[in-house]
Amino acid sequence: MDIGYYPGCALHGSSNDYGSSVRACLNALGARLCELDDWICCGATAAHSLNHMLALALPSRNLAIAERQGYEELLAPCPMCSMELLKARCALTASSDLREKVSEIVELEVQGKTRVLNLIQILQKIGLDAIKQRAVRTLKEFRPACYYGCLLTRPADTVQFDDCEQPSSMETILCALGAEPVQWNYKTECCGAGMTMADGPTTLELSHKILSNAVAHGANCMVVACPMCHVNLDMKQADIDREYDCRHDLAVYYLSDLVGLALGLDEKSLGIDRHFVVKR
Amino acid sequence: MSRIGIFICWCGENIARNVDVERAAAEVADLPGVVCSVAYKYMCSDPGQSLMRQKIVSERLTGVVVASCSPHMHLRTFRKAAAMAGLNPYLVEMANIREHCSWVHHDRQQATTKAVELIRMSVAKVRANAALQPISIPITRRALVIGGGVAGIQAALDIADSGREVVLVEREPSIGGKMAGLSETFPTLDCSQCILTPRMVDVGQHPNIRLYTYSEVEGVEGYVGNFKVTVRKKARYVDMDACTGCGQCWNACPSKKNLSEFDYQMGNRTAIYVPFPQAVPARPVIDRDACLHFLKGKCGICAKKCAANAVKFDDQDEVITEEVGAIVVATGFKLYSIDRDQASSKLAGYGEYGYGQYPDVVDALQFERIVSASGPTGGEIRRPSDGQQPKSVVFISCVGSRDNAKGISYCSKICCMYTAKHTMLYKHKVHDGQAHVFYMDIRSGGKNYDEFVRRAIEQDGAHYHRGRVSKITQENGKLIVRGVDTLVGEPLTIEADLVVLASAMQPAGGATELAQKLNVGYDEFGFLSESHPKLRPVETNAAGVFVCGACQGPKDIPESVAQASAAAGKVLVMFSNEQLSREPEVARINETNCAACFACVRACPYNAIERAEVRDRKGQLVKRTARVNPGLCMGCGTCVAICPSKSADLEGFTEQQVYAMVESLV
Amino acid sequence: MSGNSHATESDVFSEANVAACYQCGKCSAGCPMAEHMDLLPNQLVRLVQMGRFDRAMRAEAIWKCVSCVTCSTRCPKSVDCAAVLDLLRQAAFEQGKVPPSRRRTLLFQQAFLDNIRRNGRVCELELIGVFKTKAFAKDWDLLKLMEDAPLAPKLMRRRKFHFRGERVKDRGLVKRIFDRCNSIKLDLATSENS
């Protein structure tokens, strides 16, 4: 299976552990990721905060590239990217005037036809049975708190994925591989996302609440599918511990890490050795 | 030769402002057959009508055209006036030069021209009018009331007390409806059961009421005055006549852990049970799905205990036909559920409130049972999860209601009041407890209603916060309620022991299916449509079918009862006549021409056309033909349009008349 | 701004369905940042309803927002509150009405966009460098300036540290996209001066 792949800046930058993990995991499942030619940044929070049109144009350029390369589906493992791509896609499909205008701006005809998928959707597409068949070990020692954050399920109309209040798609996959996800209350609360740099204390506070709730509900690790969530919960965990005088000691995995472990991949190829909190 | 009089109304300024009535009167005076044409300031006034009557006599008119407002307003008025002057009322036509002309046009010149054309069309029509006689149809002076809640009970008692027979059909094993499960009622805090149960007993003992409980209306045939209703009496497995209601059976029943419908799944009942002690009829019913006899083929303890031999395991459903002349629908309401699964795709549940997965988040009717002396906790306020007394209770208004995103835009009207009541009842029983209310607006219109809400706040100390709740989670046995107080402009999180949702009122299950059987309209939410929101509030567009109570829209007990009495009054007005008189503008089949293809039979939306046979004097079949039942025909004209042999025509709107109107224009 | 195209204010906010808001406050109740805001999301929407854009634009709250979209998701009237805040941020930025206390957030967003404009993709080291310099160097806030420096070796050890970030090939195109988008300004009526 060949899939159009939009890694986004984070997976090529400090979240390259997520990049390795996604690639290793999906390769092991027989999916080949074909990176878009000369893709550009989606603009993220900065674009939609400061320039409405830019927030449409940047992802549209990438959709246009995907269309030109003939990809019907595009994997964007970063929920910020996939949400921005989907927002642009919705706006483009809704208005022919906008399609024309944006095509002119990005110097490439764009229709907004490419379907944008997140990591979970790709795994769903591969199928639980296929994943289970290839699994070589159980994940039963993992009691993860599956954390969806904001943008995997929101805005609900745009991303149309899972239940935006009580999502369960990660649990379904992990349960099938033997893990025992916990029920907890902060699945869709925000970790502060892109405010890490701009407003450090805020992200520490929000992330602290999330980690605390996961621990309180008996989790022994967390699972995310977002590079920003991972930064705030993993890289910043030491800061959180210091700020709130506590010790969460909670390893934070990407979904592809745990699926990859079940498939028999080693921690190094999945990039788990590059995480900050290492436990077990 | 026709002698037609034209009467043009100014309608004060309404018509005269934009239509030059005098010019119009002059222009239509010369139309063929017209012998007089006058304009008058208010044709509907007494002098206006007497002017018309005088002209009918003095000019020996054979037809009248009144050019004024919509026929919906005054056709009856003018037809009555014509009849008083000796002219067949169906020789009166109206040209609507107000709604169709003066109100919608600004150019006086053009509006006048249009008015003239409208009048010319009506003249062309009235020239071809025939004198018609109203249709008389016999009437069965017996009523069916569907639904045995407080509205149905009231309607049934009112009709029965006037001496007419009533058939009352209730789906549940007992009458009483939602009100029987309520604790105390606003704004007086009188005990709901205490005021309702005497009425229930009256129904059970009334000589004029035939009560079918645990029964449903399956089919309705016929038409106003002459309905044939089939009722399915579900197998009760108890002989109603033999049973004495002694209670030996349900006391002995070993299947005890079945969730009680009456307690909204918060308490248990046996497999053979009466839903509540004051049930009417006080006869048990066996729940097949819980009974060990039916599940495992053994047990039968109830039958052994019954001294009257009333338990009948071989009982079957029974289908009964009842003939009635009028039907009152009082099927009531249910509460919106916040569950993930919804009855309709338009509705969405509240994932943010946990989709109903937290046992201590209950709805308002469940809370009524928790507070009620006859409830699962015996009237002590204890929460479902662990039976603890809640010290902090959050009441949330507008759950589902006024929430377009969840699919319901309307206000459920009663929640503000019962929420205030709930906080009072709670405070009266848990003195050291605190009630919090999240509300958007407080809607307490009604006699002594706002005073009641103020009492809850000022005397009983309920904390009212203006704002919606965004999320409910559960932590360590507490419900964490995240809301806002928009009046101080701060988010507000309350740790509650119990949360009570004032969920939206929705029509009871099956209401739309019933409405379809009855040909009654309903809105997008399934509430039955009244004929006119102000002037015909309990009538429906199906003649002889009336509505009352919450099936028509959210309403409280006083309103439901008032509406029920109104519906009963309308039924009795109908029953005050030996025969029903109907307008004669119905379809007619030319039976000589009819090719008996019966396309009309299939097309008729009112099932008013039947397959008939024409026989000669010796009883020999001459031919088959379609035939219209004038009692059922609503005069819609579908048959006229579909008939390939042009054998169907509509009295008062014949093809000849309609073509004459069109020709007068071109 | 002559020669630039302007989106009209009614277009701008009507798409977010602002007129439908009945002030239930569910947006503010669910907002993770509400406790830290000077004006709550529902109050901002109310100000927009009243046409008091200036007051709304000067709120610190719009820069506290973490764009989690919980407000829009739960709104019973389908008001896109998150989009309203986006538009207010853009307007405040364009009109220079960002409160000094939130300058740091704006500087980061600006540095982020500048970074993409130059490289087509985010170059993290450069972004942090530029942002920190702009945000703290002026005040000689060395503590803040060097706050994240200890992270560098840790990142390096994890092979997450890149001295040179990635750049796209067609950087001219990226600049042209930016220029075209930058010429489209939001046009809010600002007759009101609160």
C-alpha cells in the first residue's frame, strides 16, 4: 500500500522520534510512505491566529501538490497539520470562488479532493485483524491513558473522526494488542499545544492536570498521536515535576510506538530511546 | 341567463389604499351577466351584509362575487348572508383582492388592474356554479381517548360525565401517566398522587368509560363521526375479571430483580406486578421477558398462590374493534435521553455529560421518583450509585432543550418551574445540603410561578448560576461539574454528589406512527399539529380528531388539564347534533363514464374512494365503478387530476368552472 | 493600506455565526484558559455582536487562547467561537492593538511565520533564537533568554537537535504566497473607541 505522506515540520525536527516511529510501524505493516515533493509548513497556530488567508493558502499548497502527484489519500501524522489540511479542504470544496482564488495564490490548481488521514485512521484502514496477525508480542504490561488532545477530534465537523467527547479509537487498537487502557477524564482536554514557547507556564499547568488525572486513574503510561502533546507531556515533564513539586514518572508513547512494539520492532528503530521520560 | 352581483370591499384602508375600488367596480360592471357592482367600506359589517342581502332580493341575483379578503376569513359570513336572502350559499364566490393583491403590491395602478382580473375570474366561475346542498352524515356519539395520563383522564371524565360513552386506551398496565410518578407539583407543592389518584379511581369506576389498559390503537378506519378503531389488548396473562388484586401473586413471585419502568429503572419489580400500589386497574400483569415460567418453563408460583385462579399463562393478545365518532389524542411525552444512541439521526447525545454512563447523573423524572414517598428510596433522598445522601446537588436546565446542536431548538417550558421545585424539595429533606442550578433564562410565566422560583432562591437558598455546563466528569465518587457564572464572568466548577438534568420534553414514543394512522399532521419534532395555533388549538386538520396535553407541545399539568377539557368540549359540541353537516365541495365520479381503472382509489390520500358495483333492479352486475364517500372526501382534487377518463370532478370546482376562469384571463 | 483588498466585517464574523449566540456561556465553561482570561469567550462574542471590536481586540484573553476549539465544538448554537478569536487576533495584530502584556505571544507567532516565510518549513533553532532575542534581549532578561539552553545538549543526545533546519527548494514561491496573503487585511469597523 502506497500512501501520500505529509510529515510536517515537527516530524522532521525535534519530534523526529515520532517520524521514525510512524515510518517503522507502518513499514512493518506493509504500508509505504511517499513523501510529498517539496511540501511546505501548514502554518499551524501562528497562521490561523494572524492571517486567515495564509492559514488557508499554506495547507492548500500541500493539497495541490498531493493532487498533482495523484494521491487520493494523504497521511498527516501531526494532528495540527491534518486539521489545517482538512480545514482548507472543507473551505475549498465549499466554494469555487475560493478554489480559484487560492489556486492563484499558491500557483497550482487545487480542488481539495485529497482525503487527509491521521495516524489512527491509517491503522484502522490497515485493519485490526491485519495488525493482530502481524503482532508478535502482547502489550499486556501497558495500562495506557490514551490521550487524544484537541485536534484529533476537533473541530468535529471538519475532522469527522471518532467521537469528539468520548473518543475510543486508540483504545480499540491497543486493546486488540493486549494493552489495558484506563478510563480517565482528560482524553480531549488541551495540553497547551503550540503555546509551549510562547506561554510556558500555561502549557505546564494544563499538562500537569492531564498527567495527574492519568496517574489518578491508574495509568502506567500515556499514549498520544501528536508531536506537540508529546513535547508537552514528555519533554516538559521534568519542568512540570519541578514546577508542581511532584514526580509523575509517566512514560509517554506515540500510538505507533506501542503498535510497533507489538509488531516486534525495537525501541531504537521506533525512536523510543529518544524520549525524555524512560521507564520500565 | 345569470344575474350576478359584485360587492367590492375597501376593507377600510387595507384594500382601498392600493386598489382603486371605485374604478374596479366600474370596470367589472360591464362583464357579461353582471347586473350590479358596488363598493363598500366594510362588506363584512352588518350594513355591508344587509346591502348584499338587499341587492340579492332587489336585483334577483343568481350569483354573487364578493371581492375582499381571503375566503378563509369571511366566506362563511357571506354565504350565510346570501342564504338569509334566499340565495343558495354555494352560489357565492370570493375574489381575494387583499392578501393576493393590495397587501402585496405597491403600484396602485397595477394593483387595481390585477383586482379587476381577479374579480373577472370569479365572475366566470360563479356563472358556472351550481346550487349545492350541505352533506349530512350520521354520527356515532361515542369517543375514543388515546392515552391515560392526566390529559386523557380529564378528557375522558369530561365526556363521560356528560353522558356520552368513552373508550380510553392506555399503553401501560395502569392509567396515570407521568403525573402518577411525580412527587409534588408546582407552584403549590401539593402531592401529585393525592390529586391524581381520585381521578384515576373515577375513571376505573365510571359507567360510561370502557378502559383498555396494556392496549394500543392498532388501526383507524372511517371518518369523522364514524371511526372504526382496532385496539390490541396485549396478553396480560391475568384474568382481569377473576383477579381481585389481592397481591398474593406478586408477593410470592421469585423473579424480583427486574428494573421498574415506573421508577425509571432505579428500583426493582417482580415479573408479575402492578406498576404502583394505586394502579388503575389494580390488576397485575406478567412480564414475559422476566417470568420464569416463560423463560425456563418452570415456576408458576403465582398461579399456585392465586385463590381466584386468575393467572392465565395461555393468554393471547386480543384485537377489539370499537366504533366511535370522535377521537382525542393525549399520548403525552417522554424525556430526551443524553445517551449516545438516539431515536433519530437529527438528535445527538451529550458526550460531554458522559452519555448517561454516570449513575449519579439522573434526569428530572428519575429525581421525582427519588424524592417521592412511593419511590425506590421511600422518599429519602439518596443517590443511585451508593445510596448516600447527596450533600451537593447540581441541577442543569435546558439539557437538549434550546440546544440546536443536539437537534432540539425549542424551550420545554416546564423545566424552570420543576427545577425550582426540585431544589425546594431537596432542601426540605436535606437541610445541610446545597442545591446549585445552572440556567440560561428563568421562564416562569404563570399564576404564582415567578413567586415560586423566587422562594426557591430567597428562602430555600438554592444557588442559581446563569450559564450552561460544559462538562461533567467523575473523580473519586464525586461528579465534577464544569460550568460558568456569566453574571460574574467566571468559570465555576462544582463538586457534586448528584446531578439532575432537566432534559427536553419530547413526544412519547410512537406518537408519529399514531398520527399517521389518524392523518394528523406533526412538526419536525413529532409534536402533533393543531389546526390553528390560536383559534383552533385542540382541533386537528383531520376532522373529528382532537389533541390535548404534551403530545401537542411541551406543557405543564394545569395547561394539559385545561386543554383536555377544551378537547372534551369540542367533542361534545360535535355530539350535540344528531347528524354532521359537511361542506359539499367534494369529488364526484361520473359512474356512467368511469372505466373502473381505480387509479383514483390508489391516489386518494384520504382513502375516500371505494370500488363499487352498479347493479340493475334484478341485482345483475351492470358495471364496476369508483365511488366517493362524501364523509371522507376532503375535496383535494387528486382524483380529478389522475382520472384518465375524466370521470372525476369536484363539486364547486368543476373543470368547467376552472377552465372558465382561465379563459377569462386569456 | 491603499490598493489592498478588504474583507468586510459582516462577511468576517457572519461566517462564524456570531448572531446566533444567546450567551449561555458553555464556551467559557469548557475553556481550559478561562480562569486566566480578562474577558471570557462568551463576553468576547458578545462584544463582537455589539460591534465593539476595539474593546474585544485589546483583550488579553485572545492571546491566552490555546486554540483547542472546545468552545466551538460544544456550542449549542454552532457559533464558531474559536474562529472569532482567530479573527480578533488577526485584527488586533494588523491594527497594532495587542496588549503589551501579551506581546510575547505575538512575537512568537510572528517569528514562526517569518521563519516559514524564509525557509518554507520551521527551522526550530532559528525560530527559538529569533523569538528569544526579540522577546527578551531588549530587556536584558538573560534568565529568560537562556531558559531553554540546558535543553540543547539533551536534545543533541537524542539526535533531535538540528543546527541547520530544512528548507524547501522553491522559497520564492513561499514568499509570494505570503505577500499575496498579507495584502488581504481584515476590515473591522472601528468607529467605536472604548
